[in-house]
Amino acid sequence: MAVVWLNHKSAFNRIKESDRGLHWVNLFILFSTALLPFPTAVVSAALQEHDQQDQRVAVAFYALIGALLCASWLAFFHYLARRKDLLKEEVSERHFPAERVRALIGVILYAAAGLIGYLVAPLAGLAIFVVLPVFYAVTSAGLYQVPLTRRIPRRPPAPGS
């Protein structure tokens, strides 16, 4: 949920005003985020019971909610890509259209994780669940604004070296 907050804050830092449509797509994000604890608890219980079929269903259920969350972001980014009047002037006109790619990646990967977790192995689906929040945390400022290297200023050599 912390990663959702990072992404939410990053998105709203680019918005100067809102309208009724933005409120609704934002509520869709908040609603789907609020659902996350339940499938998390279902996965946890299934893993503790060591029942392979329950684990498969739990992973598929979690994937469904994860895909729903990403779909809510897709709707949010799509709305903002079409409503440039709501954005701050310094925001690139390509930012929110490009953010739809991040959301679509999530929908696809959560669906894949659910299928893999159900049809192949629950732990394989869980591995994808671990990678996705890392991806969204690293790209929270935007997909094309990820610093690939950290710049460290060079210090001049110490005198007498």
C-alpha cells in the first residue's frame, strides 16, 4: 500500500485542479487499494495451511485484485491523458499517456501471475507479486523518468596525494 501512496502522491503533484471525473477515477483507485488486505490475508492463510489447491485459488484471487488495481490506474492515467487542462503547465504532454504503459504492464503481469500461480505453481505467481511493487516503487516518478545511475560528484584529489 505504501507503493500505491508513492504513485498517488507523484500523480497528484502534477495536477493543478480536479473535476468530477477525476474524483471518480481516483475513488476507483482508492477502492481497489482498500481491497488489498483481504486477498493478502487469504494468500497468507492458504500458505499456512499447506493446501496446494487453496494456494492456487488464493494466488489467482490476489492476482484478480492486483489487476483490478492496475486497471484503476489505467483509467486514471487515461483520464488525465485526455484532460491536459487539469495538469500543471510544466507537466510534459507525454507523461500521462506514457503512464498508461506502466498500468497496462501491471494488468498483464498480475493476470500472468494469476494464471501461472493457478496452473503451474503458486510460488511462481507469488514471485511475480514480489517484483511488481518493486517495479512500481522504482518508477513512481514516471516510467521514463527513472534515474538509471546515481550521479556522485567527483572530489578533487586530496593535497599531497
